[in-house]
Amino acid sequence: MPVVIGMVVLVRSLLGRAFGRKPRTPYGNRLPPRIHDRLSLSQTVGRRVVVIGDVHGCASELDRLLAALARPDDLLVVVGDLVNKGPASPQVLRLVQERGVRSVRGNHDDQALAAWRAWDAGLPIPKPAKHGWVQGLHADLACELEALPFTLDLPAYGVTIVHAGLLPGADLRDQPLSDLFTMRDVVPASTKGAGSPAPGGNPAWEANAVGGTGQPWAKVWAGPHHVLFGHDAARRLQLEPYATGLDTGCVYGGQLTACVLPALDHAGKPVEDSSPLPEGLPGQSIRLQGGKGIEAQVVSLPSAKTYSDKFLKLEQAAQVPMVHGEL
Ligand SMILES: [Mn+2]
């Protein structure tokens, strides 16, 4: 049987080369209709934009956070990793579909989609302990994952949303897709073999998926856009001048965090000085440097429980927060 599968893979690979195989995402999925998506001022005018950190299947926390702070006309965006690890990934996708939540693509979203495609084709599910939940997932919910772009630009705010990070100095279209949803640190480009080479003509930095081995990319990022991102639960809330990290470890018993961007009028000016922070939730106002320099609010909802302790074990084992690339 393995010989037969090997032959099939070989023949498909040869056919792919002969007929010009289409480029794929890092986990072998079809590329989304828009790799780098954007929402113009006309699409967001008069509406707040609520950007939410990594959900990882924590549907009840997402539901409670939205109940506490979201207004009916808010535009809701997640920084990716909607699924895996937590208790209710299908329910998160259902909520995303029903409420029209936008998201960028996290490494777990891309992996889970590949697992669903395997299951749908009658093949064994890769890493079934992590992806077993995809069995029976309705195709319309898998489509939610299939459509996810790698970045989402909000030009009216001068804000870019990405799951993991951006390589400082490299053009968006020159950034390797896998870096966009796996990077945590940057290392000097001369560090051979430590990360991905910068293809955009900027030799200064390489991306590295393992945290604690270089500098957090968000500390190096100097604009021009302000970047909202997730993926780096070990570092919790990151409030850097030009980048804000929103993964506060909801699935690890931390919090689910949202950054609320004010509604803008047709001239791109905030329609209110700042919306009141929801009662009972810790929050703060921050000035997002870069972009339009707007004032936003960061609000966190504590998790009901610790759904996964994989990360906590790693954190206890290391003196400094270290994150393995697999997380
Ligand atoms: Mn991630």
C-alpha cells in the first residue's frame, strides 16, 4: 500500500511540474482569493473595528467578549488561529459565519483546513489528537477557513492585521507566506540558517519562528503601518509603539483580548473622542503610533478555565519565555 501511495504522489508531482502546479499555502491548501486583503474607508465608515486576539476554539469566551463590548454595527476581525487546542472550534467557525467576522489566516487555521481536506477525501487525518474535531465539519464552515487572507489592511487607520508578524523593511508581497503566520523573532540576516531569508532586497533581518532566540519582531518594527497581530502567547499583551500583540493566551487560562478602533467619519476622523470602556473588564486606552496615530482601547476578558496546558509546561521548563515553533 505505501508503494501505491508513493507512486500516486510521484505521478501527481510529475504532472504538477509538467502542467505548472498552482502555488499553495504552507500546509498545501489552495491560495485564498485575496492573499493580502483590505477594507477601505467606505467599507468601515461609521463603524468601530474590533480586532480580537487568538481564539483557539474558545467559543464561549468569544461570545462573552462580544456580548460585553461589541455594538451591532461593529466590524469584527480576529488575528487568526480561530481553531485547534480549545474546546469548541466548530462553534467558533459557526459564530464567525453568522456574525460576518473577518479574520486573517493563522498557522492553525491553515493546518486544520489541510486536515479537513484529508478527512473529506477519505484519507487519514494528520495529527488526529489536534485535528480530530474536523471530522464531520460541514463544508460551509471549512469554506470560512479557505477564504482567510494572510493579511488585512485597514488603510483608513494605517493599520495592518497579520497573524504572526511582518519582516521589518520588506514589502508585504515579498514576505514568505509561512513567516506571516509563524514568525516570533527576527535575527540578523547574517545568522546563517536561523530563519527565512528576506527576499525583498532588505538584508537586515530574517524571520525566526522560535521565540527567545532573537529580538521580538514587534520591537524592531518601525512602521509605517501600525500592526495588530497574535500568535505569541508567551509574551502576552505586547504594547510596542508600532505593533500591538493581542494573543493573551485565552486557551491557556489567560485572557481573550480585543483592540477597539474608533469609528471614522468620511474624512477619516474619529466620530467620538473615545468610546467608554465596558464595565467589569480590565482595559486601557493606547495611542497606536504609525498609520494615523489613532487612539484605541484594549480590553481583556479572563478565560473561564485552562483548556490547554501545553504552553504552561513549556513556560515552567524555561527561565525565559520560550515558545516552540509547533505552538
Ligand atoms: Mn499561531
